[in-house]
Amino acid sequence: MSLPKAVYSSRDIEEKLFTVDPNNSRYQTTNGKTTGPSEWVLNAGQVDVDRPSDPRVKDDVSGELTYLSKLRTNLTGLQDDINEFLTDQMELAKKKRIKNEKREMQEQEKRIDDEINELLDGGDGEEEED
Amino acid sequence: MVNLNAVPPKNGRDYYIAIGLEGSANKLGVGIIKHPLLNKHDDGDYSHDCQVEILSNIRDTYVTPPGEGFLPRDTARHHRNWCVRLIKKALEEAKIIHPTLDIDVICFTKGPGMGAPLHSVVIAARTCSLLWNVPLVGVNHCVGHIEMGREITKAKNPVVLYVSGGNTQVIAYSEKRYRIFGETLDIAIGNCLDRFARTLKIPNEPSPGYNIEQLAKQCSNKENLVELPYTVKGMDLSMSGILAYIDSLAKDLFKENKKNKILFDKESGEQKVTVEDLCYSLQENLFAMLVEITERAMAHVNSDQVLIVGGVGCNVRLQEMMAQMCIDRSNSKVHATDSRFCIDNGVMIAQAGLLQYRMNDVVKDLSETVVTQKFRTDEVFVDWRE
């Protein structure tokens, strides 16, 4: 079977391709790293009874997973990759926003200081025309 | 003229079969129903009498620890991880072996509700539609409640009181729409009860509202209600202030704040009010407000039937109070259903969805299946009624 893949594209960043490595344990489980219950409910004493069902093994002697179970495990890993990528992007966006806000704040403070100093120096607060 | 037989059943059968998927809040429901093809449905207003047969009605609730509500992310995860298992179980119970051949339509909740859980369920609906090659119908959750209530109780044209964890509305049908006559201005009644249950730290199983009802039954001081704000605003009502007030009383009770003269005797400091008294007073106060606006809506539309739907509609005390009003009013009748149909379920989505399907209202393109958190009851064109 062909392996699933995903592509993320956006105006802001280069296109990102997500692929499955079938030999990596990350793509062999239905219990994803990022798709579990939230920490909040676990801290509140939640017992996780809503886990995804385990992948199903074929009835024959091969011991292989069924087609749909294989797909589910592959997609679980792929979903983790996407979630981690998007979380990183959100962190980057957050840092950028904080930086911008800080810069705007400094610029505003500087402008207010300049205006006050100008008034103290006897100006009328209006910008002079050339 | 309404012709409910406009779309014939699949494969020349004399009945329709629909599967409904519901997951707008913390309940995940899958229901399968059957409508016989009846001649009387060729022409006439019989959408309340489809002679529905319920083939399966499976539900699983996402339950959180006492004191906690349900978060969208974890609720969506619950639905995602249980949806396939529930669909399989529902098909098995309905004895449907070949969904492609046997199912006429797949109905899903389009809104209103919590975005993430709605999204989980619609993905399952789309997948089944593509897998089985069966058309989809998006259903308004509130209309689902109304149509199920009408079918079960056979109430032809009632004033509907829709009371649940996310909605509080008084509705009446007029000219192809379910018109909202009155509604909450802030939180829903079920939300008010659930959040008070969280303050009391009582279990969320089977449901917080049910546990409040049981505590209220144990109230031994029913003659002396704790005075609470009564906030009917015309045809609307407001409940957030009542919740804030009763929450503060409960907190004072737990802290044994003897300065609170409502809870403790001025002279002796003896406790006058119990948790059970608070539950009873809260229910009486809120339900009295609902009865008032419902009665006014009945007067507006000159109706003698009330249908109570939604999760809070299971509350026996609310049904009693509404029945009393109806008797006092003109010997009219209150209709209500039990928890199988009151509480969110897949069958109600199948019922409303099948009515839509029979009027040839189906999804033409998957882009029409995008779910929405805001979807008012009166946005739906009700072409299956006169």
C-alpha cells in the first residue's frame, strides 16, 4: 500500500511536506503523542477511558496489521508531526507578536517623551512646517 | 401542499432508512430509523406522524471528574475515538449488513454546538458517505429535538420549550419556520444547573442536572424557598446573575460564613439552609421563569399544547410545573419524552434529516457540510410542514 503524506502550504513560509517512515515506532501506534487527553483533565483526576482502539492484526499467520489499522497507525504519526509543526508555528507567531508589541511600545514611549520635551522647551506641540 | 414522498425509497423498497450522527456537545449519538412509505404523506401535514421505527439508538457520554466541565479538545477526542465503534454497534443492532444498499441517507448535526466535537462527527459522516455512496443531510440540532419530540408525542403544533445545556428557547411554528418567541439572554438553563453542580462538586455522572434534581427531591424545607433573583425580561430570561448569586451562597455555606444571615440564624448562628434547599430553590426559581414565558407564548399563538425537549426536559419537576400551568390554563396538555429522546441522541438527527431528505433537501457538494457553532433555529426552512 502507498503511504499517506501531507503538505502544508502558506503565504508566509516555504511548503512543508510530511511523510511516513513505516519503520519508526511513531507510525506504528494508534496512541499519538499529541492526541491524548489534555493535561488539565488528567490533573483533575480523569481516568482515560476514551483511548483509541488498538490496531487489529490480520486473522492469518502473517501477524501483519490489517490495511485500515496500518493506515490508522501511519496517520497517527503523521498527525503528531503536523500538530508539532503547527504548535511550533504558533510559538513563532507568538514570539513575533510580543517582539512587535514591545517595539511599538518603545516607539510610543519615545514619541511621548519627545513631545513632552518639546513642550518643555517652549514648543506648542504642533509639528513645524518646512 | 407537502409531499413527503417526493423522493422514493432506495431500491424500490416501501420504507426509508436513515442513520443520524450527533455530537454537538458531550454526548455522541448514533441512531438508525425507519419510515414506512405511507400514502397519506403524498399530500397533507403529517410530518408529526411518520410511524417511525427506531432500529438502534446508541449513545456514549464524555464524562469529566466532579467539579470540571467538558473542554472542546477532550470532547472532540472522545467523539473521534468512539465514533466508528458506535456506528458499527448501531448497524449491528439495526441488523444492517450492507449500508450501501440499505441506508437512504446519512444525517449529521451541522450546528449549533461546540466546534471541535461537531467537526469530529462530520468527518465520520463524510467518510461514511463516500465509503457507502449514500447522500448526506446537515441537520440543525434544535430542529432535530423538535421533530423527534413531535414524532414521539404526536403533538401536531405545540409551543416548544427547548431546554438544554447549551440552549434555552421558547419556539412556535409559523409559516415554514420555527420562530423563537423567547430565549436566554446569556447562559442556558442546563449550563446554569451544571455550573452550580460544579460549585457543589457533585458527580457529573449520569448528568450534573440529574444529580441536582435528586438533591432537590431531598429538600425538607420546601415551604421556605431561598429567595433568588427572578429575571424574566419580557419574553426572554437571564440566568447568569442567578448563578453568581447562588454560587456565592453555596460558597458561604461551605466556608460556614456565619455573617450570612440568609444561611445562618442571626441569634444562634445555627444553619438554616442546606445544599438540598439551595438545589430545590434554584430549580423552582428557574422553572417558574420558564413556565411564565411559555404560558405567554401559548397565549400569543393560541396554542393548547406544550412540548418540552432538550436534556433539561427530562426533569420531572419541570414537567410537573408545566403540566400544572397547562391545567390551570385551559385544561391543555404538556408533552414530554423520556431520557432516550430528550437527551441528545442520533435518532433525532436521523428523524429531522430524513424529513429533509424526503423533501429532496440533500447535500450536493461536500463544501456544504462545513459545521457551524452558530445556527439559529429560525434559519431552517421547514418545508415538510404546511
